[in-house]
Amino acid sequence: MTGHAIRTTQAPAGSTKKRGRLADGREILYFDECDHAVHADDKRSLDSASTSSVMRRDNVLGEWVTIASHRQDRTHLPIEAECPLCPSTPDHQTEIPSADYDVVVFENRFPAFSTPSAPTDGGSPSEESSERLFEHRPGSGRCEVICFTSQHSLSFSQLPPSRVQTVLNAWIDRSVELTTLPNVEQVFCFENRGEETGVTLSHPHGQIYAYPFVTPRTQRMLENARGYQRTTSRNLFADLLEAEIECGDRIVIRGRHWTAFVPFAARWPLEVHLYPNRQMAVLSDLSADEQEEFSSIYPALLRRMEGAFGFPLPYIAAWHQAPTHVDRELPYLHLQITSIRRAPGKLKYLAGSEAAMGAFINDVLPEEAARLLREARA
């Protein structure tokens, strides 16, 4: 990172965090498993990072849609020798300047949301009806890439528990820090795996979005949780977990601190929810013991899902955390893993009912999916 010294800062226990800058000014953070790791400067010649997006209000559904046309030019499925997430070599300078790394987080070069370089018009509606219907705002926020390992051919399920702990440290660190940025209403950590899910880079990595709004899915979950609490004075998610444990038919793995189950009304052929056994709002609420068990139970769960049909598994793993400023008492931290694989060689597509009406039709009985996963080799 020419002209930008790397400095060590505080990180969650078990890793060392080092901050630096890429050649175009974007931030990069190394989460190292040893204190003496040394990282190189970015030798590339890049123009200063400058991207913008706009959010447009869909008044019919009451949702924000983000328009980020610059993402059309992002890198698409390069060969391994040209992977931008592998460590740099003398012949190939990548997004990660160092010759090796454990876990790395950096600002996305093609972000859906980014910090504006100057004040912009918020797009507040005026008295004119046409302007009220065409409300728009800058897409202010932040998008980060998190690389789980320097080894291009690995999957998350193959990571040792120590590396999963480092990834978890990074998720916790970024979730805490990003909530302090202006206008950030929700932090979302996730992984898309497999070309079938639309990934454009095959290196094992995920993303972290700092949204300037509470996402529609979270809003709907909170509305239902609020109504349930008003009626029963209890937490919807906690009662759901307790009921699944009592039933037992859809439990996949049950540990001391975590429980994985296929939900009663699963939308996807393979869908598993991984809950901590006590209610908490965000990743930073996890105790050391809960983090330690997660580091072994989550890769084992992924291996079961990969073994269910004997085919490579496309999946999306999504952390559900509480929003930054509202309803902190209602959510229940959990990880949702979904796959569109419905049988060997067959995928579940979002067809007319799902894509147009949002009404899901699942071809796989949830109890059968749970049985497949329990019997699959971990």
C-alpha cells in the first residue's frame, strides 16, 4: 500500500488486526493468527476509488431498490491464475498485496453502497405528487469482501476450527465497527457459494454489507416477532427453537450451545437454521464457549449439507442480526443456510409463483431433508 503504513489495532481475542490502504485508497484489514505476520504494500497503479449508487423507493411494496450500474464491470469468473483474491505474486498483483494471509477484509472495488465523497441531495419528496412517487437517495453505506483463506481451492467446510474462529472474529469486529458509521441501519454478513448462486469469484470468500436501511426481510421478521410478543409476552424465535427441539423431527445437530434444524415451513430444498441455544441480538454477544463450539459445529453442518446429494453444493449462508438502532430486544441471532440443490443434478429455480408472487413451493419435505442431513457423512 504505497504511502500507507500498516498499523496493528485491537481485534477480538485470538487474532491480531492490522489496518492498511490499497493503492486507490480503499481500506484493507488483515486478521492474523500470529502476531509477527508481515504484509506488503500495494504496488499497483490505481486511480482513486470513486463509485456511487442511488436508492429508489418502490412505493407499491414500500422497499428501497439500489441502482449500482458500475457493478456491471466487476470481474467475472476469472481463471485461478488471474484470481483477484489470491495472494499477490511478482507476476500477478491482486487485491491482497501480501504473499500469504489468514483472513482478509477489504472494501469492495465494486460496491452496492459506498461512503459519499461529498454531501448529496437526500432526495426527500416535495409537494409535487410525481416527486413523492419518485423518491431517491444516495446509496450511502459500505460493502466489504472477506476472504476466508489464501488457498483458492478450499471451501468453508474444509477450514479447521482455528480458522473458523478467525473468520468469526472478523465478522464480530466488522459488525461492531460498521454500526458506528453514519446512516448504517443494519450489518449483514453472508457467503454465496457456487456459480449457481451467482458468484463471480470462486475463491472462498464472503461479503459484509452495511445497509442504510433495515432490509425488507428483517422488517417483516420483526413485525411478526412484535405481534407475537404483544400477544404472548414471549419471544417468537426462542419459542420456535424450543418447539423444534421438543418435536425433534427436523433437528440436524444439537450441541451444548448451538442447535441446527430444518424449519417447519422451509422454502428451499435444503434449508437449515443454526441458532445459539440462548437468545442474543448480535454476533458480539457470543461467549467464548459459544464461539468455540460454532467453530466446529458449523463446518460439520456444511459437510452434511454437501454430502446430502453427493454433488457440489451451491448455498447462501446469511447471518441474521439485530438492526443498529431499532427493536434490539426482539431479534434472535441465527445463521440461515439455504441451497437450491433439490436432487442430484437438479436445481430449484425461482419460477412464476416465487419470483412474481413471493409464494414459495418446496419440492422436498422438510422432515425428509432433515433425515438426509442427519444421515449424511460429516
